[in-house]
Amino acid sequence: MTRFAQFRTRLFCWLWVLWPFLAVAQDKSKELVPWSPGYLDIHHINTGHGDAAFMILPDGTTMLFDAGDMDDRGFNRRLAPLKATPLKPNDSKDAAGWIAHYIRQVNPQKGETGIDYGLISHYHGDHYGNITPKSPWSEKGKYRLSGITGVHEEIPIAHIIDRASSDLNYPVDLRQYYADNHTFKNYLDFIEDQQSKGRLEASSLEVGSRAQVVLKKSPRQYPDFYVTGIKSNGTIWTGTGTETRVLFSKDSVLNSKGRFNENPLSLGIKITYGDFEYFTGGDMTGLQGYGLPQWFNVESAVAGVIGETDVTTMNHHGNRDAMNQDFIEALSPRVVVQQSWCSDHPGQEVLHRLNYYAQPTDVFATNMHAETQTTLGFWLKENYRSYAGHILVRVKPRGGTYEVIILDDTRTELEVVNRYGPYESN
């Protein structure tokens, strides 16, 4: 036997012995390291049926921003050739079930109140659930389960914050306006039932406040962390203290038939952790002209108040009526998270603005339809780093640096697909 043959035989034998250990090491690289105190984790959970972001704050306080669910098959029938994303990872659970399943894998909190805060940006199904005659009834009260109510059924939420719980009269009497809207009526039944039983608090977002969403475990340990209410309904923060101003009145948002659009009423919050800044604003709009009223352009009014960010979510999933030039220039995000579910997400104009008006920006999408990729072509290559998956933004203690971790959305258990960064906070 030649020396080379002997070497090859010995190498094969060693590899045979070591292979189980090498395989374990390889598998471990795919494991998500659990959150630990001092870190800020922002999990953008992809069910394919709407927005959901679960946040673990530095002391272990938890917050869920939106919990959407929608009927993708019904959408496809009504609005073909547009396509909605099918349920992920599969249809053995509804979206609420998958959101709860995800949260259980990462949530540091156990017990009666598993989530401290649940924020609902506005009253659209892909942000708070969609009730149908097939939606199951709760075992905790007289309401059905979908989206936020379904998550609460499995993991109790201590405090719901939305745009109107403290006053159901913006811009009109919502009980009357949404009298035939089964989802909204069910949501009110849920709030009232759980409040009456002492299981839930509910309030509207306090614009300009840093004292509504707070660290509950050890706030003194993280004095450089806070959550600011930027906007809700027609009220926005001025950027000074707790002062606010009215961007548009109740009457101005009603059309000649007394109808209104929920999207511009979306609430928005900014999370600050040391030098790290994050903004999310639901379906906030920014389109100008085209016969639209001036107030429809919410983004330009709030952009300067928000200021520069490190990470921002795409308003309105990246639809062409959002992410305008003023907004992109003012926030100048290094990372953009696109929570998308439809084949027209994003609009080509949005990519054009990101390419030309932002600093070099990495964009990560929860979903991207094949038709969309074919249509947009090279535009996507300028900025996009990932087209599918759960998107975790993990901020290191004190907020100096952060990374983006893509998790496989085709599996029931969490597995890392890719990592990006570290990025330095502004």
C-alpha cells in the first residue's frame, strides 16, 4: 500500500469516528441561541397570513405587535390574479396557533401572563385576525378565536393597546360603523369579556408617552431603554416632551359617504435602546397627490419626529402608497423588514426610493412571490438579502450593535438559515 493510500485509509477511519461529533457541531450552528438578559430580540413571525412581531425586551418584558390572520384562498378567488401567501409552515394550525407555537419556543416568561403587552396597529384582519363562521369559540369567554384573540387563548396577554379602546368614537362611533363587521364586534366582545373577568387591561396608545409600555422586571437596570408612542389616529408626537399635535381631524377623514380608511389611522411606536432605534407603524400611508387629501400623507408629517433609525418595518407591507421619499430620507434605516403576504408587495416605486434616497440598506422580506421576483427583477438585487423566513433582529446589550437572523418558516421548530451583521447602531 502506498503512503497516499495509507493516509487516505487513516483519514477515512478518523472521519468515520468523528462524523457524529461533526454532525452535531453542524446542527448546533443551526440552533437559535436563546435570548438572555440585556438583549433586545424582535421576532418578525411569518405565518404568511399577516403581521406579527414578538419582542423580548432587555429585562424579559414581552410585547406582541399585531397578530394577523386572513383567508388566503378567499382572497385569491376575489382578487385574482393577485395571490396571497398560503399558511406557513402548514395548515395544521391557524395563524394564531402558529404565532403561539413560535412564541412558546422563545418566550422567557411562563405562567398566567405569558405576554405583557399586545399592541394592535389598526383594525384590519391581517393585523388583528379575521373572524368567519368557522372560527372556533373560546373556552374562556363568549367570543371567537382568530389572530389576537387566538393568541390570548393559548398565551394570556396582560395589556392590550390599540388605537381606540379608551374612546370608541374615532373618527365616528365604531360600534355603529362596524356593526356588520364580525371581526371588530368579536374583538370588542373579547376586550369586554376579559376585562370584566380581570384577565386583561385595554387602553389606547398614549402618543408622546414613554410611560405606557415600560420594562416590568428591572427597569433601573436599563435606563437607556424606552418605547415612545409616535402616532395614533390623527394625533402625532411633536418630538418635545409629551407634547402632541393634531395632524387631521375626525371629520376630515370621512368621505362623502361617511366612510374612512383604517390605514392612515395606524399607530406607530419607536423603540430606543442606547444608540439603537427601531420604528414600526402598521399600515401608515405616505402617498401624495393623485387627488388624495393632504392628510393621507402621514409619513411626511411623522418622519422628522421619528428621526434616524437603525431598523424600520415597511409601512403597509411595502405597498406603493407608503415608504415615501420624506420618510426614507429622514429615517435612513440600515435595515428594513418587509412583512409581506401579497404578490403586489412591494411596489416598484418603493424599491426605487430605497435605492436612491436611503443609505445602503439591507432589506429582508418574510415572503416574496415568484411572480413578484420576476416582475421586479434586478431592482430586488440592489437591496434584498432574503426573500422568505422569520426575521429576528437581535440587539446586543446596551444597543451598540445588532444582527439579523433568518429562521426557516417551513419548519415547526426554529432553525437558523442565515445571519447578517453585525451592524453598528447609529
